Amino acid sequence: EHLGLISEAQRDRTLNMLRRCQVPLWSPVMTYELFAEAVANRVKNSMGQKFPLPVGIGEARIVNDVSDEDLKSAFSKWTSLCSVKAATEDVVEVSAAQAL
């Protein structure tokens, strides 16, 4: 979303499908420090970033030019969308909408 590769609707549709399939989207073990280390290892072992990122439903593109600022923003967005707290709020929102 931040890089403009997918729309907010596509992002939400994907996350909701993963939640319905009970795919884990969050782990408190995944700190920003661990994320940064994983990115550094990716760059080292893949001769560049080479991130496969969604560009639509069922489509992806390999991206090599993601800045540190974009990575920090993406981690923050993931935390706000997928943390246990965020997931609980989503369930409440969906339940309230279904009640109408």
C-alpha cells in the first residue's frame, strides 16, 4: 500500500482471506530488530533485496528499491493491521456490521 503497488481494498481483502483461513498474521516475536535482521540477511543472501510484493490479487512483482523508511513504515502498518489488538478490533467491527 505505501509503495502504491496495491490498493487498500486489495490489502484488506487479502488479509481477511488469510484470517478466514486461520493463517497466522502476527507474532510478538517479530520485533522490528528481528525484521531488520531478516531484511539484512535477505539482501546479503539474495544479492539484493529481491522482495516479492503483491501488485494485485494473484499478481506479484520483484522489488529491489525499498528504502529503510518504507520498510519501517511497512512494519508499523503491519503491526497496526495484524497485531492481536488490531485483530480483536476487526472482529468487533465485523460483528457490529453483521448485526445491522
